[in-house]
Amino acid sequence: MIIEIIIGAAALVIGGVGGYLVFRYVLTGKYNEMMEAAEKEANVMKEKKLLEVKEKFLNKKSELEKEVQVRNMHIQQSENKLKQREISLNQRQEELGRRKNDLDNQQVRIENEKKLIQMRHEELEKMQLQERAKLEELSGLSADEAKQRLVEAMKDEAKTDAQSYINEIMDEAKLNANAQARKIVIQTIQRVATETAIENSVSVFHIDNDEVKGRIIGREGRNIRALEAATGVEIVVDDTPEAIVISAFDPIRREVCRLALHQLVSDGRIHPARIEEVVQKVKKQLENEVIETGKRTAIDLGIHGLHPELIRIIGKMKYRSSYGQNLLQHARETANLCAVMASELGLNPKKAKRAGLLHDIGKVPDEESELPHALYGAKIAEKYKEKPDICNAIAAHHDECEMNTLLAPIVQVCDAISGARPGARREIVEAYIKRLNDLEAIAMSYPGVTKTYAIQAGRELRVIVGADKMDDNETEALSGEIANKIQTEMTYPGQVKITVIRETRSVAYAK
């Protein structure tokens, strides 16, 4: 048993050793094969890399050679340019040398000519002294005395000629100025023709039949009372067929009532609650209509860049009147007149039209002001970033501040033309003439007054007093007294400017 175990162990040892030797032999052969294959592959890769490196080197070399050639060409071109500049500089230097020589020669000639002129000048002075001495000896006067007498004679003659020339120019200028001014005003009025519309204090609402009147009045008059309370107007329902009269001094209130009545009658539901609801809606609609009217007016006149608040104020003018004349129509007419007159005078017609449209915005304020409408309008325009010349034209169109630009007198004149046209405002001809006569009569009632003239459609009264009958202080007091008397005794539209003139004239005749 032990022998068998020993033999088995020996067989295992011999088998293991033999297997190890066989495995090592096989492994060594494969390793050698793999090493040879790897070495061959490495040699192949090495050759490929060498070829790639050589190829890159050759490409880089060719690129560098090309770059060197390009740089050499640039250098060659720069050298050529430098050579050309050098040649041109040499030529310029030679030219400057020649010019310098010419200048030197000219300088020598000029010096010689100066010396010659100096010598001749000295000779002339000597001859003049000799001639002056001879003249003084012959006339018995010195040169200064003769010069003074000649200057005095020339001065008197020049004064006479100048005065005569000035008088001729002034007379001619006055004639031409008056003729030109009349021509411009007449052409302006002829080119602008607008219809005349007189505002009333009542509006008429037409209905289909008289049965509607009873529904408008309501039970015991509650509907009509509610409508009057909501709109602030007086509604007159009488025997006039198919018509209801709306009376109020405020055109906006009348328009609100008219539109509300139209909606109520169309809808058929008329009761106090419905009336208040419709009136509120109509007021909002009218506010939108006011803005739309302002926009349309600005677009029609070609005026751009107005502040939205100014556009709203312009729209409100549609529902305002001044002495019976619709304010928006008056503003549009004034704007067109201003544009035409500015064009005739060579001024900017767009600015003139803008000033004409805005000149009466002080008459439609959102809140009452103690300022006159012209000054208040200028304040509003300045608040909304209008230019200073526009603001001055608005403020000065009733002479309540100084006119600083040419736009101001144009706006003033066109405002007077629009307001004073026959039929534009609610004044019959007889009343208009009587008012002017009364103005002149009031001024003539004061002692020392020689003449009176009512001008500018009764907006200005000029009073001429005798220079020997009152002094300057008395004339100032007289203007205030006349103004107070006119305010107390007369009724007139707008305002009246009183100008007292006291002058002294000296007249002489040349025979």
C-alpha cells in the first residue's frame, strides 16, 4: 500500500515536470512568434511615420519657400517704391533749389524797386511842400485853415443832401408799406372763405310724432325732471309740432341732452334710472367725440406733434361760442388766415397756423382762472411744451403782453379779421356802427381831445390830444379815465385798447 502511494506520488511529480516543460516550450514558441510579429508591425509603422514626417516636412518646406518668395516680392516692391520716392525727393529738392534762387533774385529786385520808390516818394513830398507853400502864399491861409473850411462846407452840403434823401426814402417807404399791407390783407381774406355760423342758446330735438312727448314727460313729469337734473338743461315741451326745445347756455350740456334723448326715444325705455344710465354713457361718448374732433382738426390743418391735452382742448372748442361765433370754426379760420399771411410775408406758415389754432385755448379751461384768456392760453401752451414764439403769439394777441416775434401781430390781425367779418358774430350793422360812434363820442367828451378814431372793428380807440392843452402825465390819466368810462357805460365784445397820442409838430417851408 505504501509502495503504491509512493509510485503514484512519483508519477504525479514526473507528470507535472513533463507538463511544465511541454507548456514552457509551447509558450516560448508563441512568445517568439508574437515578438517577431510585433517587431515587424513596429517596423512598418515606423516606416509609415517616417514617410508622413518627410511628407509634412516637404509641405512645410514648400510653404515656407512660398512665404519667403512673397516676402521677397514685398521687400522688392518696397525697395522700388523707396527708390521712386528718393528720385521724386531729389527732383523736388532740385526744384526747391531753383525756386529759392528765383526768390532770392526777386527779393533783390524788390529791394531795388523799394529804394527807387522811396527816393521818388521823398521827391514828391518835397514837391508837395513847395506847392503847399506857394498856395499858402497866394491864398493867405495855412493848410490846416483851408482844410477846416473845406471840411465844414462839405459837411453842411452832406447834411442837406442826406436829410433830403432820408425824407424821400421815408415818404416812399410809407406809401409802399401801406399799399403792400393792404394788398396782403385783401389777398389773405379773399383766399380764405369760410361759412358763417351763429351759435344759439337752444337746440331743437325732432321727434316722429307728438305721442313721444308724453313718454318723455313721464308720469307727473318725473322723466323730464330726471333728465333736466342729470344734464343741467331746461327742456321745453310745448305745442310746437314734432319738436322739443333744449335750452342752456352751455352747448356741451345741450348736446348731451340731445344725444341722450335720441338714445332713449330709439330704445323706447324711458324712466329715471334708465335716463341717468344713458346720460352717463353719452357723457363718455362725448368725451371721446371731443378728442376725435381735436384730432381731425389737427389733421385737416396739417398740424402735427400737439400734446394730447391740447388736442382735447381744441375738440372742446366745438361746443363753445364767442359772441355767437363757434370757437372751433373761428380758430380754424384764424389758423388758415395766419398761414396765408405768413406765406405772403415770407415767414413759416406752419408755425403761424399752429399759433392761430391755439390762440383761444384759454377760453375753454377745465378750471376757472382769474387771468385773461390770452395769458391763460399762453400758460397752458407753455405747460404742454409749445415753443416760446407760439406762446408769445397766444399771450399777445390782445396786447396783454409785449410782442416778441412776428407771429404775434399776424395772429392778432387774423383774429380781428375772423371776428370782425360781417355776420361772423351776433351783431347787426346798426348796433355795430352805433357802438363805434359811442366809443368816439365818449373820448371826445373830455377837454383837450382834438380827434378820436375807433379802429380794428372797435377793438382799439385812438385819442389825439393837443400838445399845448395837456402834458404827458395828464395823457396817462386820460387813458385810464376813458377806459373806466367805457367799462361803465358800454357793452362790447372782447376788450378795447385806448391809446392816447400827444405830439408836437414843427413845420417849415423852403421857398
